[in-house]
Amino acid sequence: MRYDVATRWSVFLATRERGRRVREDIEQELRGVAPGGNLVISFAGVEGITVSFGDECIAKLIVGRAAGDFVDRGLLMEGMNEDVRETMEAVLARRKVSAIALGSSGAPEVIGETGWMSSTLAAALELHSFGAADLAGRLHISPQAANNRLKMLVASGAVARELVVPDGGGKEFSYAIVIPAYA
Amino acid sequence: MSSGTLRAYGRSPLLAGTSLPTAVSIIDLSALAWATPFDVAALATLWSFRQSTGHTPDLLLPTDPLVRAYLVDMGLAEFIPGDWGAGGGSTIEGPWLPLTRVWSADEWDDLQDEIWAVTRRSLGNYELAQRTLDILGELVDNAATHGRSDVGTFVCAQRYGGTTSGLPPGVWLGITDAGVGIPAHLRRNPKYAENHSDVDLIRLARRPWVTGTADRRGWGLVDVFEKAAEAGPSQVLIRSGGAQGAFWLRPGARPAARYRPCTPPTPGTWIHVLVEGT
């Protein structure tokens, strides 16, 4: 599913209040996305956004995901011009979160707080569908570290998380890439 | 302490710091020679504020017909009634954003498509247009959100080439409200509640994460300063409550700042931005 910001709203998005309204509208769309699916927020045609708008709209969406909102479906962005992308990078980095921007070929790129996110995303793309232990093995890190990275990866929107009951009983999380060209 | 008549004489009197009477009953523009967007927005806010308290000031119009015509073109006649005469048709180029009042942040957003088109056309340079709207957007958002009142937020913008106006060429912005003011807003945050210095609070307002709300935010003014500095040598004036901060910005350099108390206090927050040489 695609959410076209310029068509639904405006080519220049200025205020925190508008950011809140757009975020709530995006959340409404996300409710209609099936688990395992994704919503791509398109900024194609958007000339500019302010920091206040970006923070209230996108950064808070990502922070919400970090708290568990809509984690069983993906959330991605595309079509940002240089100015919009620069603003988005700034608001995400300030809140120490990351999001995923899709290039023209559909290839994902981490924006905002990067650090180990790019390498973790690359490993997740190779695994496609995996558990925390799989990622820990692929990256040669501890399960604890893998869990911490997965929390951020899920928040970024690149990966969906599902609660599963393994054969031996109990509960654990299963993860899957939800980036369109890789899903 | 003076009372009654605001003598807005000469060039850019409010921007230059003409003292406000404690209770304005007359706004005297008879000897006004020039008004920047800040002056225009501040006059509208001041008049509207007094009107909202049941004390509508009398207005003495500019005696110079050229100045009167320019103020009509700037949009002031729409908000301060008076015998402006035929008005308009000023020989000076009109503002790309005549005096506009918004009652909410949402209303400002609703105007963006139109304002973007006009700004793009007037400023020519894409990057400058974006930066200018970024700056305006943050300031109007702050005013319409934290500076809410019965008066609304006034916005005015002009680009001066420097020849007719005699002012430094550049993009001139005025954003004014009659809300609680920055110092009082920040005191709503327990962290600043005991800070009784309006000067100190204006100084703090420029820093990241400083907010009067319970939210984890407070980057609006930081970004305004960054964007203004990126666009070129700039000036920012923030007059709010009992204090004023004046800032000179250069790309890659720390802002130069000067603060002073304002007596009597400014009703609300009045902001001037000049991006020079553009």
C-alpha cells in the first residue's frame, strides 16, 4: 500500500499540528494493512517539510513502533527530495531512531541514527525470515545484542515482528523483511 | 513611564525599538516614513490586542500619501480600519506575503500550496524559497500553538532590493502574536518555573530541548537560527514579554547576541528575521 503525502495534503508541510493530523491519518491506513504487509509513505512531489512537521509525523510514528505499535507490518518511505530527506535525517537522529528510505530501484537505505543499523539490515535482508538467534549467528553477536538491534530494526519499519509458539512451547518472536522488493 | 500614544515615527520605528506606552490608546503613524514587515505585523497585533481588551486605539494615519499607499499594499488597512483613502497603487513593489492572520497552525498549513507558489515566484531561488518557508513555518507554528490568543498570529514578508526602501537588500519577515510570550510559556515547564528573568529565558529559548511543554521537543528556534545562518548573513530579533534578544548570524559562526529587558513588556512574541543580500 502506498500513502501519497503530496496528493492527500500539500507540497509544503509546515506545522506540528499538521504533522499530528498526517500521522493519525497514516495510522488509520496502517490499521488496514494486513500483518506481514507494508505501507510506503511517498513524499514524491513534496517540496519541503519543517522540522516540527517531520518530528510530529514521522519521528513519532517510529517512536510508536519502538513502543510496540503496528510492529507486525512494515512502514517505509520513498520519494524524498534532498531538502525533505535532510530534514527527516535530522529529526530522526535527534530522537536516536532510524527509518527506511527506498531508492528509485527499491533498495532500502537507513536514515536517521545509523551506526550498526546498515549492517544489521543487510544481514536481515539475507536471512529474510528469521529469529533472534539466526541474526545473532549471522552477525557474530550475542543474543542480547541481537535482540536490542532487532528492536530498532522493527521500529525502523524494515522488519515485521510476530509472536509465535515454537514446537517446544513457550513464546518467541519471529521476524520477516517487509521491504517490497525483498519481501 | 509613558502612557497613551504610540508615536510610530520615522523609519521602521517598532523594529528600531520605539517605546510602547503601557496602555496604547492612540497609534500615531502621522510621521511614519517606512514600515518593515515586522512593523506592519506588530502594529496589527498591538491594535488587535488593545481592541480585544475593549480599548480600541484611535489611529492617526500617515500624512505621506506614499507611505499610506504602501501600508495599504502591505495589507495593514484590512486589519486596522481607518480612512485610508483610495490607498494602494504604491510605486514600491508590494510584498510577496501581505499581512496575513492565521488563527491556528492548521490554517497556516492550508495556505502552504498558495504561499509556496508565490514565494517560489518572488524569490526565484529554489533553495532560498525553501529555507524561507522553513523559517516561517517554524515561527508561525510556535506562535499559533504556544502564542494562541484572541488576536491570532500575524505574518508579513517582503523582499527588498535596497534601492527604493533604502534598507539592506534581503528577505524580511515579521511574525507576531499576542499570546503569553516566550518567558511565561517556558515557566509552564517546572524546570524553568523559578526563573524570574525574562532575559535569561529568551537566551534559553534558543537552545535545543528547551520547551514550555511536557513533550520531548523544543528545536523550533534552533532550526530557525540554523536555516537563517545557512541562507546567508542574517539578523533575528525576538521581542517577548519583558525582554528582547537581537542576533547576528553568519554561516559557520556562532551567533552574536545582545539581550535587554523591555519595559513595558511586549504583549506576546514579536519576531523579525532578515536574510541579507538575497
